[in-house]
Amino acid sequence: MGDKLTIERNGDIAIVALDNPEKMNALTLSMWRDLGAAMKKLSDDDSIRCVILRGAGTKAFAAGADIGEFAALRSNREQARAYAEITTAAMDAIEHCRHPVVAMIHGVCVGGGLEIASLCDIRICGESSRFGAPVGQLGLTMSYAELGALIRLAGRAVAMEIVLEGRIFDAREALAKGLTSRVVADDAVEEEAIATARRIARGAPLVARWHKAASNRLTRSPALSVEEIESAFDCFDTEDFRIGAEAFNAKQKPVFEGK
């Protein structure tokens, strides 16, 4: 079987690849399961400062779920419910990963691939990348949790256009819709995504995690409790704040320790 998940380490950056290139990196159920487990494990690893999600090769980030499995694994309500437990767990693990997650998008990014990318914190794509979610052409609803993530990212109007029309559109339109953070030349996608992760990794890791957690919380509701407001001052008691302040005053680059 060619369907699998691969994980590489590049210093304090983890690179997770959806590896099913014969099917445009469509995710089999085992890949969904492995993706959820991998993201949870990486989230718990304090030595990591950024995670990159990508598809194997340069033809696709991911073409969604592997439809070839549906007859055996997703052909009725009960099977679909069991299947969704695994896909939802994977999506939750991406969204709630403590570390920033960068999507490195080559080529096709549709259906479940778009849903995965929408849960990443930064999305870098190539000029020939294509986006969309033609689930209506399969007679399927997008899972409501995943639709919610798309709405949070790009707004209700864009999400409705995507799921109702089922149209595939290009990278420039995706950028205009807020679905991608940056469009670069196709042969520069990997370099730019890694450079983005490197810039993140050079920052204070505790601060990056706090910013991500706070952003997730504020997306749900802008009303914060007293305890949540107070937690914004926790950074002043860290060694990284001392390191950053001293480096700034000395006109040097800080080397943060994550403490």
C-alpha cells in the first residue's frame, strides 16, 4: 500500500507528509487515524516549535478523503458516523496542536484537503494550486465542524459559495477569499514554507503557543474571563522575556529557551 503518513524532523520543525501520491494524496481511513495520532504526539513534544503539513510530491496537498474506500467503509449512516469519529479527531488534533502549524500547499487542495489546510495557522501555496470542495457533487454534506472551521477562516459568504457551487478555483482567488496566506512560484513553495516555519521557530515558543491558544479562544468569543485576561501577563515571568529584553537592548538576536 502506498498510503501512509511520514514525519521528518528539521531541527525544531516537524514536517508531516500525507503520502498517497498515486491518488493525489487522498486520505485513507488509516491515514486519517495516523494523522490524528501524529498531531497529538507532536503537540505534546516541547522540543518542537512549528509543524509543517504537506502532501507528498508537488502535484497535490490532498484531494480529500479516498472515495474508493466509501463502498466498504462509508456507505451508510452508521459507517459514516464511525468514519467521522476518526476524521474529526484528526481535525481537532490539527486545530488544537499547541505549536503553530504551517500548510505547505502544492497543487490540488480540495475537499478534506481544504478542510485540513483551513485548520492550519498559515497557508503557503503555489501559483498553480487549486482549491474547492465539490462535496455536493458526491451527495455529501461537509461535516459541520469542518464547515465551521471554513466559516471562521473565510466567512459565511465564502464558505457558502464553496460548498454550494462546488467550483474549483485558482490560487489568486483563494488568496482574495482569505483561504491562503501567501501565493509564491510553484518551485518556491517548499522553500517559503520552511522559511516561514524557521521565522516562527526563532520566536519565543511559549509566546507562540499562548498566541495560538488565545486566538482559538477569541475566535469562539471575544468575551474573556478575568483569569484569561490575567494570563496574558504570564509571559513577564518567563526566562524568555528576560532573554528577549536583554537581546533587544544589546542589539543582538535572542536565542529563546522555551522557559
